[in-house]
Amino acid sequence: MKNNFISVTLRPFKYLVNSERTNSIFILSFLIPQILLLIISKSWNSIIIMLSCLCASLGVQFIDGLYKEKNLFSFIQSFIQGILISLFIPSNYPFWAIFIIAFLTLLICTKVLGGFAANWINPVVLTVSVAWLLGINIFPNYDISQDILLIRNPSLALIQNGTFNQLPCDSSITSFLNRSVFNIFAVSIPEGYVSLFWDTQSVIPAFRFNLVTIVSSIVLVALDIVKPLIPGIFVLVYSLLIYFVAPIFYSGSFGHGDILLALLTSGTLFSAIFLMQWAGTLP
């Protein structure tokens, strides 16, 4: 006979999903590897820009907090906001200019467009857009000739002609992967793709460390911090458009678009995980 026990607890309810504060802490922790890689690669200009954006974001949060009560969660969001803005700014952008742009844009977002979870425009995207409009000549203009795009595999051609710098260990890692992994499927990958996945050397940090972004995405989805539906559909549709539609614009063959080149050099993977999940503007 089963015994029925009455359990008395001060916490009778259980949350089915994580709170926004918990999710924000996880998101912030997965942005730290991106910062560490910038430090390891001695990208000091990007670090200075990040500090400027953090000061601007936290400054707006402090001013907003003078008029209404704010909790720790808001400051965590401000940290994430500042880091994300800086990761989409070229390393040669004047740090004082991006501080002024970020401060004024975020202040307008807070006072005019609504605060957290009420903003109808993503504050990070808006700030980067304003920075681009005011400094369009600073942002990189990555021109690829039509001859390269018409090649069956443009990314491989760009690797071979030296557009993408290869890591010193690229050859040994590629050989190991071909022997241990791809040999099972009777295929092999050429040298250069390891470097392309690891660091594209772009002046915009969000475009650089794709492998870290992919690993972070997998873990965040596995932990149910990020819902896979929206970023998954976004990347899928974007990839299909690149593969089937993009060649039309440069007189290429239908169905010959280079998806790998588009995903790894545009910040699309980073944006799908860290930008599209911003609470308030997600719908």
C-alpha cells in the first residue's frame, strides 16, 4: 500500500522556462570567449571600442536609473548591449565617435522608443546603423570580382589567392581531419577552410570567430537559452536565397551560390543567435 505524504514548501511553483535575467547571464557568459579571442589576437582597437560602447550603454542605464528604479537585470542587459554594439563596429572606427553615437542613440531608444521589452526597434541594430550612416567610409567594402563569383567554389578561390590568411597550423589540422574524420566518408577538405572557420581576420569582430559562434549556438540551444526556431528558419531561408537567388544578380548559374562564403563572412551566424533573440524586439 502506498503512503501518501504531504509536502510543505515555501516554493510551491516551478518555472517552466528560465527567467530573462538567467538567460541574460548565460548570453553574457557566451560572449566572453569572443572578448578573450580579441585579447589573444591583440585586437586592441576593438577592445578600446568595446570599452567605449560599454561606457555609453552603462551611462544611459545610469541616467535612466536616476528617474526610476532599476535592478541588476537591467545592468546585465546594458553590458550585453554595449558588447554587441562594439562587435559590429570596425576596429578603425574612432572610439570617441562611437561613444557619442552609442550614447545618444541608446538614450533616444530609452526615452522615446521605450525601454527594455518595449522597444520596437532593436537598439543594437539601430546604433550600428547610425554608426554606418555617419561613417560609411570606415566600414569595409568587401568587393569580390564577378569572375570569382562565377567560379564553382568562390570561397576556395579566395583562400588560394591569399584573400583569407591561413593559420600556421592550418595544414596540420586539415591533414588530421582528413585522415581521422573525412576519410570515413571518402572525401577530403582543402587547406584554408580551418582558418576561414576559426578567424576571417575581418575588421568587424562579429564576422571573425565563426567556430566559436557555432559552438556557442549549439550549447545555448541545448540549454534551452535560445529557441532554435527563429534563428534556424532565418539561416535556412538566407542560405536558400544565397544558393538559388544570389547568382541571378551577377549572371551566375542558378543554384551555384556559395553558402559557406556568405555565412562565414557576413556575421549572419552571430546575428542569428545574439541579435535576433533580443527580448522586446523579437516579435
